[in-house]
Amino acid sequence: MGIILYLIVGGLIGWLAGIILGKDVPGGIIGNIIAGIIGAWIGGELLGTFGPSLAGIAIIPALIGAIIFVFILSLILKAMRK
């Protein structure tokens, strides 16, 4: 049950990061999950683990990390289209 909750929280964080930036995360649900999990890792490395935690993911650093990841991903995809 823990891995399912981890994936759900990761998907929600990736989805929120896409909404906050106004960017669509490529890959749909799977892309949101990946963005949320990678964002949680980035946020944990940069900011540590403060704030509320759900399924082992610190929500605030994970959201900030996911926003950073989605922003960088959108820049890379935009550069590849040119």
C-alpha cells in the first residue's frame, strides 16, 4: 500500500507543479508521477525535509523541486522543437 500512496502523492505534486507553471507535463499521468518523484528528490536535496510529510514525501520541498524540474523540462522541450 505504501508504494501506491507514494505514486499518488508524486502524481499530485507533478500535477500541481504543471498547474502552477501553466505548463503541460508530457506523458500525462505517468509524466506527472515522474515529475513529482523527481521533484521530491530535487527538493529534498536542495531544501531538506521540512513541512508536512505524506507517504515519506515532504510536500513543500517536493512541490518546489517539481516546479524547478517542470520548468527545466519545458525549456529543454522548447529548445528541441526549434
